[in-house]
Amino acid sequence: MENTLTLSLKQGLAEAATPLVEVGAQVKRGEVLASPSSKGVFLHASLGGRVKKVTPTALTLESEATEDTGFVPLPKTGDLVEQARLAGLVGMGGAGFPTWVKLASNLEGGTLIANAVECEPLLKHNTHQLENDPDQVRRGLLLAIQATKAKRGVIAVKKKNRAALAALAGVIREKDPLEVFTLPDLYPVGEERALVREILGILLPPDQLPLAAGAVVMNVETLASLAAAWEDGKPVISKNLTMAGKLGGNPIQVFTAVPIGTSFQTLLDKAGGPKAPNGGLLAGGPFTGSYASEESTVSKTLGGICVTQDPLRENRPLGLLVCACSASEERLRQLAASMGARVTGVRRCQQAVESRGGLKCENPGNCPGQAAKILELRREGAEALLIGNCSDCTNTVMCVAPGLKMAVHHVTDNSLRAAGKPLVRRLPALRQA
């Protein structure tokens, strides 16, 4: 049975690449399929096979394989920045910024932060990476330090992930300019400005990048892929990710080396299939994921797939509270519609500001009270709330809303319930290691 892969020409924040192959062409795993513009990244065949379709947005391959170990290696350039560019490497834990641009930064005297916080609930693949091959992350981090001329590297991990911390302790050498920094199990401690604040003690304005504080942040899977590109000439042709939620198998599963372009349906089948009924799929984590379908496919930035359950029905008038660190107003409205609720008003979190084309939090995860916003929604007729707030904001909501006899729903509820995990509500429960 043939395996069909659909690879998007646009990966992360990079501009869409231009196809170099035509329909009917036979390609090998690792062969270049599309070439980037100056702000794009290369796209490679994630499996060997035949080009079935070429559109302005994607390439479709048909392969007789479901996995393979061989690949066409990248040319050895002797230049790490160029090697990352040829590998088509983007940030594999966030928006997908081209990695070669970060590596070209001058961090002399600064800090390279390896992000293994994985602050979205349910996601486990970064922790899995550290537990199973911490030295590959270490080698990638040392390469990035060398390229950027950074003074040191800091690996950020939640303190609850004891096995990952033990694995790191076993590979870091005394001469390495590396240290490990632990963080509590709160959302969004893995946001890059939150990491800079916690590690360097610098709170950046919403419109500034970590470079303004003498730092660059890279996801640990990105660093592992950087090591593979440099040492083995391996392009980015696969992705690690977490499958979670209402599944026929275990409610949280990690898949490694998934070929880019694999359909969600293929992974759902491997995970035991979705249980019926369910509330549909999210691409990403419970906070920031977006609605998806079985035909959606794996990209270089995909962190997880959540099979949600149907949300609770809400017949009372509903107010929406939008957080800059979480789901968009659009997703909250979609969820409200699936709850059968009538939206009476919308407010933004007190620290949410417009920046760089979207909402940013002025101080991620350290938020003032939301009482005024809740009272405004109550005056507009809301008898229940649907929120997307971070751990700290949610705690403040829960200090006010119950006293007003307002029910509280969180955007993560139908993902966490589906996986049998505690809901995001009061902060003390989330501080447990």
C-alpha cells in the first residue's frame, strides 16, 4: 500500500519555497524538492518515492515506504550557518524561525538558551529527546555556541522532569560552558521572553527579541537536528511529536522521526485511533493549538496532535477573556459555538498588547488581577466565562468569578479531560513538581 505525503512549501515563518521537481519525478529520501527565497528554507523528500502532485502551496509524494534510514546527504560546507540553511532547519518548537539566521547572530559574551521547557500541557516529545539522547542536544548546543560566539549555554527544563535532568547530568562535562536551569510547571514559562526574564533577569518589551538581552533561544529538537546536519549531513526530513487525548491507545504517546508530510490520519491509526465521539483535532498543544482535520499533515514545526472531547454545553450568556499567551479570539469563538453558547462580550487580558502583528503579553506568566475585566463582562450580561489565560491569570480569574456565581470554562478543558489530566484552574495545584 502506497504512503501519501503532502509537504507544505511554507514551513514556519519562512517564505514559501519554489518547487524544483515535476509530477512523475522519482526522488530519493533527503533529495531537495524546493528551493527557498532569501527568507525561506529548503524542503527535502522525507521518503523516497514519486512526485504525485505539485501546487503553489504543497508537494505530494507517493512512497512504498513508511520509514527509511538512508538519505541523500547534504554537501559538507565547513560552515555551520550554511549547513543549517541547506538542511532546511527552522525552529522546531515554536513559530519556525529559520535557524541559520539565529546562528548568524553575534552573541559574543551572551547566552544561548536551549528550550526544553515544553510548557504546553500534554506535550512530552522534548522531554523524551532529553531522556533518550541528551548528548545529541549537548553537541548541537555546543555547535550553536561556537557559531554565535556565545559565552555559555543554558538548558531550561521543568524541575518536575527528573529523568531528563538526570540524563543531562550524565552527559554534561566539566569543561563544557553549559548549565541547567530549572523552572516550575507553569504556563507559559517556556515562552522565549519568559525564559530570558527567568534566566537573565531581564524583562524585554513585547516588541523586542531575546537578542536585545544578549541571548538566542533554540528548541532542543532544533539543536539535535543541527547536530545531525553538521555531523551526518542529514536534512530536516522528520519530526518528533506528541499524540494526546481521546485515543484507543494510551492517552499520551510520543512519536519520533515522523516523515514530514505524514497525514494526521496515519498517526491516529498508529495511536489506536480516536475514540468516538470526540470534539475534533487540534494541531499543537491545548493552549495554542489550531483546529485541524485527519487530512492535515506534519510540518517541521508541529509539536503535537490533540484528540479533544466534546466541550461541556453552556446555556448561560458567555463572556470571553482572551490571553496573549494562548488561544486567539477566533478559536475562543469557535469553541463557544460548539458549546452552544451565546457570546455577550469579549475582553483582553490586562497585559495583552498589539505587537509585531499579533497579541503579546507585557510580562508572560506574571499577570495582574483580572477582576475589572470580569466585572465588565458581568455587567454586559455574562453569567459564565470562557478563558484562555495562562496559569497566573487563571488563578486570578478563579479568585473572582466563583464569588460572582460565574461558571468558568478554559480553552484547554476538552483536551485535558480527553487525556484524563487535571484542569487549569487554581495556581497551587500547578506548582507541584
